Amino acid sequence: MAPYDRSLRTLRHRLIEAGLPPRHARRVTRELADHHTDLLNELAAAAITGEDAVRTARQRLGALDDLEREILARDPRRSFVKRYPALAFPLGLPLLAALLVTVTLMGTIGLAEGLEAIGLGGQGLHLALVEGHYVFAGYLLVPLLGLYAGWTARDHHLAWYWPLCAALVIAVAGGLLFQTTLTPPVPGQAGSGAYEIGFHMADGLHVKSLWRLVSPFLSFALFLLWRPKDHMTV
């Protein structure tokens, strides 16, 4: 990695640590990298190359500290996740899960009714759509949320305990409180079969899904292996 690339990487990390949304930090450092390349090309056209060109380009762009202050002053937006991780993880992820389950269920019902309206429906197709949503809600959603929490923490340079907190919350919500039950219809019996999803707390606190209870911590383990250790906060 070239020295200026390393400097821009350091700048990007410092901007994220200061609260700038990661996508904005990446965008401004990418623009700086492009501007640095353009300057080197202009200097090369003027027969200035090597260390002289690199030094001149950096002088024109300015010092790293000055660039950081200028960028933060020009773009005062701060990441919600960085400012309020206690809200984004323990509260935000269960709300996101409820939203995803609701939206995908409504989409499944709407798709089934739409296909039936144009004559493409049928009990087999309806059952396949319901089974697809059952697999998503019952087996995929919770580990995907765990991976999303780890990726978000990594992207925002958050401490390791925030994705761990997220794993604990979605494990309890998914493994102990959320329940999915699919009863396939009996052939020849109209109206048989049922699909139930929701939170069930009145029947006691017991494990409703061992997979949903364990999978968030597997996602957290992947985060620990994947996270860049050189810019994680503590």
C-alpha cells in the first residue's frame, strides 16, 4: 500500500471514529485519492515525478489533521449507530426483525392472492410460499440479524460488546419469545392447515427454538474472527 493510501485509510478511520457515517467517510477519502492521482498526473505532465511529485501533491492537498477538521466542519452529519449504539442494537434490531417478518408475510400473502387472481394459484403453490416464509422467519432471520449486527459494528468501528449485546437480545427474542408453527393442510380437507407466528410469553419461558437461541452467538463468533483489530474501539 502506497504511503498516501495508508494516510487516507488512517483519515477514514479517524472520520468514522469522530462519528461521520462510514459511507460518507469512504466517499470523501475516495475523492481525495482521485484528486491525489490527478495531481500526480498533472505534475508528471510538467516533468515532476518521483518523491518530488508525491511531496508537492501532498502539500497541495494539505495536512491530514487540517483535512480532518475541514471535512468534519463541512459535513456535520453524524451516524445514529455511532452516537446511540444502545438504541441501535438492543432496541433497533428487534424492531427491524418485527418489520421484516411483517413486510415479508404481507408480501407472501399478496403474492399468493395475486397469483390466484390471474389463475396461477393453487394449494401447492400457496403452501410453497408459506413454507418459504416459514423457513425465512424460523431459521434465517435471526442469524442474518446477528451477521448484520456484526457488520454494522465493524463498519462503524464499535466495540465488541455491542454486537454481543445484539446477539443476546435477538437470541432471547428469537429463541425464547418468538414462535413459528406450520401445520400443513390435510389432503382433501378444505380449510385445514395453519401458519402461526408471533411472540408467546403467556405459556412460560422455555426454549422455542434452539437454533434461534444459538445462531446469534455463532454470528458473533464470525464477527470476532472477521473484525479488523487495528481500528476497533474498546
